[in-house]
Amino acid sequence: MTKSIDINMRAADWTESSGETRREVLGARLIAGVSVPDSPLITEALEYARKLSEPYLFNHAVRSLFAVKIGQLRRIDYDPEVVAVGTILHDIGLTAGVSGPNRFEVNGAAAAVSFIKERGLSNRRVQLIWDLIALNSTPSIALHKEAEVALGTMGIGLDWGGFGFELIPSAEMTEILRAFPRLKMKDKFAETCCHLVSARPETSSDNFLRDFGERFVPGYRPISAVDLLMNAPFEE
């Protein structure tokens, strides 16, 4: 995540229905006090994320269902199943079980699409989940996307850096944190990022991994956009 996030940036503008992105109305279930659709897809996403993730990272993913809560509080029209699945799976690219040549968000988005593509979702809904995961740590873009994508970034950012912390009633925040405790997330998340920077430095120059590398990884030298421009093979 970046150092700041405007959680109110576009919420007032998201009033149109997603049309073909919707499925039939589902019953509801509570996960740590947050009401989400009672769908097999959400259950399967929880099981998949739990299998891949360290406990602290899984708990972060589930707490990121703050995204659904924000949509409810602001009465935004959105697809709650898409938001729930995208937020639950948003950090699988940080796990040892997901690899690939790209930055971790894109690797995670590809793995999520592979996981859900046989489960009957429309291409539109699959695309929204891909975008939510791939852009979740780039709020300067995600907050200008569809409601589902922007809400995902809002909920993830709330749990990651406390952005919009005041939006969640204190009693509900206490319930969520009791059910899915943070488990020293600050230190463990930093360790995960530093490990990825050390193992795959070429994927860290254009996302927040760069900040962790520059702060904590000795000898880390990120790719410079200035060097790429100045070394381009053109006569000037």
C-alpha cells in the first residue's frame, strides 16, 4: 500500500448496478461480524486461502472483508460475492504456493483466476476479481476503477494501514480482531516482503516491495526508471 489513501475518493459516485456481473440473490452468513453472501464460492475461497497462507496472512485476508462492510455502510451498489472472493484471495501471491514471473499481485491474480475459472462465473466477474487482486496495492489506480475493485483496495488498506479506521464501529472492530487476531502482522508482513525482495528483486521495483527493500534489505538496488529511459537504444 502507499503511505496515504483517500477512502472517500469515489464512493459517492458508485450508484449504477453491475448488471451482468450479478448472480441470483443469495442468503447471508456472518464472518467475524461482516455479512457476506452464503455462497459455495466464498467458502471455497476461504479454504484455498487458508491452505496457502501463514495464519497471520490468512487472518489479514479475512479481516479485509472490511471492504464488504464499507460498501454496506456507504450504500454502494456492488457485487458482494466478487468483493469477498477478491479480498480473501488478494495476497495469495505472497505465499510459497504461488509463483510466477510477475510482481506478486499479478501472480496472485492469475492463481485466483485459475482457481475460480471452473466455478461458473461470468467473464466480467472474473475480470473484476483479477483487477481487485492485481491493483489492490495501487490505490492511485484502483480507487478510480469499478466499485468492486475500489472497495477491495479500501478494505485491504483499512486492515493493512488503518486507512479509514474510523468507518468501522468500535464494537464491530473488536469482534473482528477477536475472531481473526493480527498475530504480529506488522513484523511478519515486513519479513515476507523482505524475503520476496531478496528472492525476486526484479519484481520489486514498481510496487511497495521497493520500500521494504530499500529500508531493510542490505545491498538492494531497485531498477530505476531514470536508467531505463537514459539507456534506451535511441540516438537523440
